[in-house]
Amino acid sequence: MIKEIFEHRSIRKYKSDEIDDKVLNSILQAAIRGSNTGSMQVYSIIVTRNPEIKNKLWEQHFKQPMVQQAPVVLTFCADFNRFNKWCEQRNAEPGYDNFLSFFTASVDAVIAAQNAALEAEASGLGICYLGTTNYTADKIIEILELPKGVVPVTTLVLGYPDESPELTPRLPERAVIHYEKYKDFSKEDIDNIYKNTENSELTKKLIEENKTENLAQIFTQKRYTKQNNIHFSEVLLDVLKKQGFPVN
Amino acid sequence: MIKEIFEHRSIRKYKSDEIDDKVLNSILQAAIRGSNTGSMQVYSIIVTRNPEIKNKLWEQHFKQPMVQQAPVVLTFCADFNRFNKWCEQRNAEPGYDNFLSFFTASVDAVIAAQNAALEAEASGLGICYLGTTNYTADKIIEILELPKGVVPVTTLVLGYPDESPELTPRLPERAVIHYEKYKDFSKEDIDNIYKNTENSELTKKLIEENKTENLAQIFTQKRYTKQNNIHFSEVLLDVLKKQGFPVN
């Protein structure tokens, strides 16, 4: 049993302590050992420690304080730039300017990220994924000077934890695991699956703060709204086009 | 240091030994403990053990023998079906029928998959990712009866290894790690990065077998051709549309 997996908490408050080069290198090596499509390694990892650059990333990650606090930010990218250059230098015509290639490279980038996350936790560090990477990919590309062929997919902040949160609850297993075929959910199934979450003290507090009827409305009206999702989808699809992975 | 990360090899030959329920459950629990966007858990895992269903999946995974040999196949899906149903039952209008939502859910699905892969390896099992999941997503959806809102993202085969391959080589670190800003590659950089791979005995053997001028041409002309990438991109984009995540 890998205890880091079962003890994982996202950490959102960090001490100012630096991360030793040796520790960071071991985390990056862990990332590189991940499975990858056809041994092409069509991903890259941008290491940010410079406070000025980190500050620019912080702005793009919705100014979440943890991005300023954490001493290291790792941006994991789908990357066909290097591979395309190699092909071109070898009289081989690269055919990777398409959605499939982008998506394949993205899967590899996330596998690398999760290896890095777990290895960081094994070194006593805390981590948090930043989903905002997909919202402001256009700006992150400018800050990190990512060339054509490179798209940021996800980001990890790394640092020594300055909080020790409880394990976050998960839905019951039947909500996410299906045996042999997908078993779709009845109205009663949905009520049962979400019952514990909806009845928790945390949920009651959130509903009061957000002034919504229920928890689901916090997601749809506050956290992940249709309007924002449509806007950020357009940004992301535009990024794909500009970086050489057009979808139409 | 998490030794499973550094000792990972993809396994392509499996013994017929079954996987104990307890072991499988621990792997699924590991998957569920992964980081996920906003605690929404917008992914699902389909467990295939039934030989008939596994055989159908094997056909879609380009008839790779390991899919028949391995006793368990796990298909990791981006899944907004359950979440959308919950929102609709709670008078909350879900706004997740777009590319951003699909991509977010895909990242979560891959994090879950990599946790499962490492936990499987910690239990003495071997694993292999199947990139073919993205090529034949339309057919996998039919076989596993995935409803609207659900798209297969990646697949793991699990079983007891019947081979013990060497660690696969990786490009030098400077090929994938960039400090502070992306450092693009000169012609000489590319030559240097690929030198060891190109000069290996394995590469020489592959070039002879494939009758190409060099290794890069094996990728562009045989393994990942432009024609196939374009075709499978169309399949995948069509799947997104049909499953409720239209990109245009």
C-alpha cells in the first residue's frame, strides 16, 4: 500500500522554507519515470522558483495565496515542439498538429504530474493542483514563453505544509465504480449518493454563506458557472489552435 | 522515495492468475483518493473482468494480446452524467456541456488512473496504459454502455506479470525540464538529446525491421502517422459531440 496515496490532502497554506535541489530533482525524476505514449515523452515541465515569474503565474491562477507562498510551481505541458523539431531534422514529416495528438500528450503530462505529486508528498512536501491552468492557458503561455506545440495542461504548487487538514470526504464507491457495464443512476440513487455530503455541517455552512437553496446551486451558480465554462472553453480552444492543435 | 514510481515498467505479458477482490478494491480506493476538481469527482471507472466483455474491449484495443491475458481491465472516464443528474434534481442548471468541463474531468480521470497504476504495482501487479482508448472511444462507449456525459479517457490492464522487462530509457532531463522559462532547442540540442536513443542497438534493429531511414520515420510513417492521427481526431471530436461536450 502506498501511504502517500491514502494520506493525500491538498495543501493550501505553505511555509516559506525553500525546497532543496536534491529533493526537487527527485520529484522531477519521478515525473519522468511515468508511463508515456510510445516513449515519445511528448510533455514538458516548467519549474518556477523565481519570485517575479511566480508572481505573474499567481495573477493567472486567480491570485490564490498558495501560489505566492509555495516556493516551487511546476507547470506540466503537452509538448510536441521538441518531437516535431526532431522529426523535421530527420526527414520525417510530423503529423501531430491535431486534437488526438494534443490529447495523448495531455494524458502523458498528467501521469507525470501525479508521479511528481506523490513523490513530493513522500518527501514531506504538500501539493495542490491548479485547475486554473486551463482557464488562463493563453497568459501562462506568454509568461513561460511556451512555443508552438506546447500547451499547459496542469500545475502543481509544492512546499512545506503550514496546515494539516483532514482527509476530504469522497462519494460512496458506487458513485464512481461500475462493474462490467455502466449502471446509470435512478433518482433515488442520486439522492442516496449525495445524502451524506448534503447533510454535512460544512455543506450547511456553505449554503448559508452562499445564500443558495442547496449545495448543487453553489456549483452551478458560484463555483463552476455555465457562463465561465463557456468563456474558458473558448479561451482553451483558441489556445489549441494558436499552439498548433486546431480542432476545426 | 516511492519505489513503485522508480521501478515502473509497462507489462505486456500476463499470467492467468486472477486478482483477489481485496487487492482490486484497494486499487480502486487508491484511484478515488486522487485529487479532483472541486470535490466533484467527475470521473468514473468501469471494471471489466467478464471474459466476453473483455474480448470486445480487446478488439477495440487493436487486439493487443495483453488485454485478453490480463484478468482486469479498468476504463477511466470523464463523467459529468452523475453530476448533471444531481444538479437537475436540485433545481440547479448544470453548465458542463463544453470543452473545458470535458478536459477538467479528463485530468481528474488520469490522476485517478495513475494512483490505481501505482497501487496495483505496490500489490505486485503489472500494468499497462492503453492509448487506443482515444482511438476507438466510440466503440468502447457502446460496449460499456456509457451514457451521455461520459467519455473514456484512458485504460489500464492489470495482472500478474509474466515478463520482467528492463526499465525503458528516457531522454536526458534537459529534454523535458525547463527552468523559469521554456528554453527552445537548437539543431544541436536536438541532435544531442536524441543521440543515445538513435545510437542504441534497439533502434538499429527497429530501423532494419521497419525499412526506414531512421527512428523518427518509424514514428511518422509507421506508428503514429498523420493520416491515422487525423482520422482518430475526427472520431474523438465526434465522440465529444455525441456525449454532450461539443467543441463547436
